[in-house]
Amino acid sequence: MPDTPSSALPRQVADAFVDALVELDPVTGTYLGVRESYALLPDFSPAGQEEIAGLARDTLARLDEAERAPGAESDAERRCGRLLRERLTAELAVHEAQEGLRTVSNLRSPAHSVRMAFTVTPTETEEDWAAVAERLRAVPAALDGYRESLALGLGRGLPGGPRATATFVGQLTEWAGGRGGWFGEFASAGPSALRAELDAAARGATAAVADLRDWMRDVYAPAVEGAPDTVGRERYARWSRYHNGTDFDLDEAYAYGWDEYHRILGEMKKEADRILPGAGPWEALAHLDEHGTHIEGVEETRVWLQELMDEAIDALDGTHFELAERVRRVESRIAPPGSAAAPYYTGPSEDFSRPGRTWLPVGDETRFPVYDLVSTWYHEGVPGHHLQLAQWAHVADRLSRYQATVGMVSANAEGWALYAERLMDELGFLPDAERRLGYLDAQMMRACRVIVDIGMHLGLGIPAHSPFRPGERWTPELAQEFFQQHSSRPPAYVESEMVRYLSMPAQAIGYKLGERAWLLGRENARKAHGAAFDAKKWHMAALSQGPLGLDDLVDELSRL
């Protein structure tokens, strides 16, 4: 870790941590726009994981000293120190439980990190492509380190989930297939001067993916057969702290999920009746799939989503937000093949040379219903993830580099994005029953996530007031059945979502529970200010304070 002065304050300790982390994790460096990272990949082996854990331990020791230094009591230093301590402590708890030896997922694994790194690597110049070639040559070692960790996990009786494993094998097969595999397709856009070098490096990367696929299929999958897909209360609580920055009362959170389910269902029934009199919500949504407003064509849909975000920025800037010019820029993209089914967002580089981007997975689809796009892009783009994460980058000089980048708490960010969807409803941006039912369908999905994620991992009972199998106990199979019955999305999407929940326990509950924290913080601030409450001022102050765990978020939002 870089030296920090003996009189360092928490923000200096936090920034020194980022500098050291980038050296160990070039994928993080790539997202930050650190050019030296573009040609490299991390060490995902047990030794590489322990090196990052050692950095966290050293940083916490330095933070102990920094928090005693004169000036550490200021709000800026206090907030940063509190975040750094909470995040590193949560990350170490996960590491020390050896969760890194069983990381198999359809969305977040070292293999996914490797592939995603290429999608945010600059490819504008021949120099950029030379770095891509070097990074392609690093893929085999990175995947070997990941396999070493999984093999050690097997040896220690720490299996990943069988269902996630089977899905991951399918993804690896897709990445290795086609003409040269995913890496070959990516490299094919490079300059002719580097054609031979890029093709050779891509072949090596694709071969490494195929090797990992074969090992996962032939060795790992048989070894984990019969292992539970769910994690139980102890592991779930640990992951909940990691993703949410708080120790939830999980039984209270489960009950809240059911309260929201019943509230949203009542609203959905009203909107469904406006669309198709006498129909239920999912009958009305099925009707919209066939007869509702659609965008035809993949490129046409990308352009339409870009226009939707641009229009939202123009309407909100100066009224409910005050946006810097570089924050106003966001790009709509199509997700690379082999992605999970859900749309996602990637933030801007620190210098904004790479803008924030939303990504739409399309699979074989060419026709997209508007009801399923609008609220989602308010969530992923504007005023959701993009405004928050780009604003953090914009005010990084007032925060710390850590707060503006790697210190993100999932439930804070996802809670804001869900709050952003609700805000657009409050402001009248969902004027017709079609768009509003789509918004409520997305809200219902987040409420169902709380129910099934907690319910199946903890093996809870289904309450008597449930219209679905009251008195039975949750299993992954029942959770998928329930989720499908309460979703407009196709079975493949629901299957992808269920694998996500099983392999990323407690992450999905942060949307609804994070939204609850944002709404409570706004309500407390509104009560404190009375008629003087200024929503635009509050939004910008809230977005400019950097990330916080839910332990601290309500308190800080209430003070603004």
C-alpha cells in the first residue's frame, strides 16, 4: 500500500487504498479509466484474493490512527471514514468465510469480470488495441487463477450452487462458440496493422474459456451435484451486510416485502382494468405484449432509449436537479451476447472520457414493448443509476476517490434507482395506463425479490395471507413458480433472475429496502423543513454526499 503521512486523515487513507487496489485489480482500474490497467487482468487465485484482503486489513489499521487525527471530526472526514470502515469490514467477513472459493454465478464471477473489462476498455486508437491484445493474452492466466480458487473450494467442502454452475457452463459455451468466440468477435474490430496479433491473442482467450467450460462441466458440476443452491441464515446475513451496509432484521424485511406485494397488487389491478376491462394485471400485460406499443428493431430500440434519456435530462435539469454538462451525457448500448437477461448500467470513467452507459440485452428479440422499457430506463439511466454515479464522479474532489468510485453500496445505488422510478411516476412521466402498469410490474418484481430471496435462502414459511400456497415452505422451485406468476417476463428471464438470486444472496433485496430508506430520508427532511423544503436542493445534496450503507443513509438524508 502506498505510504500515507502519519497525520493522514480518513479521506487520504481511503484514496491510498484505491491507489493500491488498482494495482492489484486492473478491472477496477479500467472502470476508473486508469490507462495502465487496460492491458492487465487480476490474479483471481487464492493468493490474489488474500493479497487484497491484506490490503483491507492494513487500511483498517491506518484508519484507526487517521480517525484520531486533528480534523477527523469534520462531516466530510467522518462520513468517508465510516463508509471505509463498514465496507472493508464487510468485505473481510466475506473473504474470511472463504466465499471467494465458491463464486459461481450467471452475473458476477471472475470470468464475468474478465469479459466485462473488455467492454469498457478504450478501442479508439492503435495504441488502445495493442493494450487489448496484451489483455487478451492475460485471459488464460486469469481464468486459471479462478479455477484454482474453485478447486480449493471443492477440496475444503465449499461448493458453489449446482443451478448456478449449470447456467455458467451454458454461458461459457456461448462465449466460446461461433466464429472465434466472443473474444474473436471483439478483436475483429481492431486495426489491420494488429490483425495477426489480435487474432492469435483472441484464439488463446477463447481456448481458455473453452478449457474452463470443460473443467466446470466435467469436474466441478459433478462435484457439486446435490449441494444446496440456498445458503442458510448465517451466510445470508453475512452477504446482506456486504450488499446492503446494514444488518437487517430479516424476518421484518420479509414481512415488509409481503406488505408491498399486497399494496402494489391493488394498484396493478386498477391499471389493468383501464387497459382491458375485467382483466387481471398479468392478463393485461400479456395483452400489451401482443397489442401494446412496441419498438421494432434492435438499433431502433437503442436509439429510442437514447432519446428517452435525453428527454428526461432536458425535463429534469433545472427543475428537480442541477446537472453539470458532463453528467448530462449518457449513452444507450446493446449488451454483448451471452449477458444475463436483465439490463444494466456501467458508470463513467473518472475523467468522463468514457461516459455512463446503459446496456440492453436482446438475445433473439427484435421487437420490444414500451411498457417494459420506460421505467427500466428511468432506473438504469436517468434519473437512476446514471445521475447518482455520474454525480459522484463529478464531485469527486469534494468527496474522496474511494467514495466516488469503489466505495459503492449496492442497496444505496439500487435503492436510489428504484426511488428514481417512483419519482418519475410522482412527476407525471407515466401518463397512461400502459406505462404505469409497466412501472408497477417492475415494482412488483422488486417486492417479490424480497419475498423469494429471503424466503428461499432461509427456508421460511409462506404466510396465510398469501394467495400462493399459504402454509408451505419456500424452495427455489416454489420461488420460481411464484415469481413467474407475478411477472410479465418470459420464462428464460425468470430463470436467469432465479439463478441470480441463488448465486448472489441478499443483493436483490436492496432495491426495495434501499428505496424505503431513500423515501424515509426524504420524508424526514421534508418534515424538518416544512414549507421551505426544496426538492431540487435536496436531490443534489443527496446525490453529492457519496455512498453510504443503509445503517447511515437515512440519518444523513434526514439532515439535508
